[in-house]
Amino acid sequence: MTTPFPFVSGQVLTAAQLNDIQNLPISDKTASYTLVATDVFKRTIMNNAGATTITVDDAIFTEGDVIQIANKGAGVTTITAAAGVTINTSGSLALAQNGGGYLLCLSASNFLFFNLGGGPARNLEVSALIIAGGGGGGGVNNGVAGGGGAGGYGTLNGFDNVLLVSTNYTVTVGAGGAGGVGNANGAKGNDSVFNLTTVEGGGYGGAQGAAGGNGGSGAGAGWTNATGGTGTVGQGNNGGGGNGVTNATGSGGGAGAAGVNNGAGGVGLSSTITGSAVFRAGGGGATLYSTTGYAGGNGGGGAGGGAANGTNGTANTGGGGGGSTGTTTFNGGTGGSGVVILRYPSNYTITIGVGLAGTTATVSGDKVTTITAGTGNVSWA
């Protein structure tokens, strides 16, 4: 039984109702909600699998009012102050599943919130490997072109990367940049993102006579006096330049080493996040004029094309595309797409949102989710 709040003039209560004076009716909510004055006489309980808010407006309640709030849904419910309202608390205004508390109105615009438990859990440690798309190699029309730079290489350590359950985190997997068609620069690779960390796409390979582009790793230059692109500090290395050598070109930088003059792409870096050592983010190779192309950097870099098109970087490695060389028209290789790999304790379950492509495996007692394409959100429960 619940007492029939609010009382009205002349109302007579039964003994049972008086004995049940502290019981209030439950007001279930399944979507974000703004409190109203009559919620003083109810227990407002949220029930939603996703994140929601309960908003407190100004000048709705009076001094001494108490509003009880709880969350029984899987999604976190956050108590939110509207314009002009202040809510102070020694705990959290975010309520995880089965959490609750009560608001005490001190004035029309000032409240205290007493959190009785259920602040969001912070015990999910996620390690991440984030690699951006590689840059495209340069194209030529009777000349030499530079190799594309590898996509930026970023890591997050689980101990230092503590996330909330039932909270959405953004993921973007960057596509590789297109190779240059004819005597044209390649295209820069696209950035990859996990939560607050962005790694930069690889620089574009320079066409005949052009400098290499800047990026996660810089790209190679496409001629004698042109310069290689600059890599982003902490994500990659510089591309190679012509260095004054006749008919010379530069290879793309990789995550583990810079590009060089007339040589293989810069080597990538090795990670064991998936359970075995794998190199990724190698730079695109370059080529001397009308000779056999040099290899791409270990880690998915495309080979340079000697009297041929440059080779594409390997998908989901962020490898740079190979530059082309020849006496006629040849195209640069396309950069390899990036990847986002997440490793976390096996007692959590990930949800991969719409717009993302990925798979999950179990490795040495952990789960490893590899996201290979798209933009969207992930969350854990």
C-alpha cells in the first residue's frame, strides 16, 4: 500500500494508510526526464538500457522538498542542473544500475544531492592500439615519385585507461589515402580515433618534383631536391627526401623508422595486443628511375613500382602506398586502412555500434576486439 499523497482538505486516512505514511508511489521513466513539482510525492525511477538524464529545473521546488531518484536500468542516469540551478554533492551525480539517492531543495535554485550508492563503475581497464590510414604513394608521367607515409601509431595502456561501463566511446577507423594517378601526389590517409585519442593519417607521397606530405608518418619526396614530409611526434617518423641525388626519390616513414633516399619504406612497430607479435604502420617504398622497386616497410607498406604502379599498403595495417617510377604514366599505391584494437578483461561484454565492423576473440584470459572499418560507438557491460 502507498499513502495517497498529496493529501487534500477534509481527507480521512485509515489506520493502514497512516502506518504506511512513508511509502510513496513509484514513477517509472524510460527516457530522459525533467522533474515536475508533483515528483516530491513520488519515487522517480529510471529504466533504460542507454544513458539518460534527469533534469532539475529552476523555481519548481521549495525549500525543504525532498525528491527521491533511483536507476534500475543498465544505462547510466545523470542528474543534470538546468540553467540557473546548482546541485552540490560529495558523491557523483551519475547513477549506475541499481544506484540512487535524494535531492534536498535548499532554495528554488539550489540543491544538495545525497548519493546512496551506484556511482558509475570505473573498474574497466582497456588497452588500445590505434592506427590511422596510410598515405597514398605518388604517381608519375616519366619520372619518380615518393612512397606514402604510414598512418599514425597510438597506444593506450589499460592501467592508465580506465573507462566507465554502460558509456558510449567513439571509434573511427581511418581509410587509406588514394594513390596519385599520373603525375600527381597521392592522398593523405584518414585519421583514426578511440575516445579522446586521435592518430593522424599518413602523409601523401610526392609526385614528380614534389615534396612528401606531412602526417602520422611523413611521406617520401618525388625528385632530386624535394624534401620528405614530417611525421607527428609520438606517432611516426619523417619521410625520405631526394637529398640532391639525380633521379632520386624518398620512401615513406614508418612508425619505427624514418623513410630513406632511394630505398625501402620505414619499418613499422610490433605489438602483441592480439596475442602474437605483428608489425603495423610500415612506410611505402620508393624506386630509382626505371629500376626495380624497393620494398615497403615491414608493417604493411606497399612496394615502390619500378616501371610499374606502386603497390597498395596492406589493409588494417596503416601501411603507406608505394611510389611509382617509369618513363610513361604509372600510379601510386593506395595506403592501407587503419585499425582500432581493444583488449579488456573477459568478464565484460562489448557492444559494437551501428556503423562499425569488428570481431571479438579471447586471448590469454582477455577479450580482444578488432575494429576494421567505420565510425560509431562501442560500450561495455
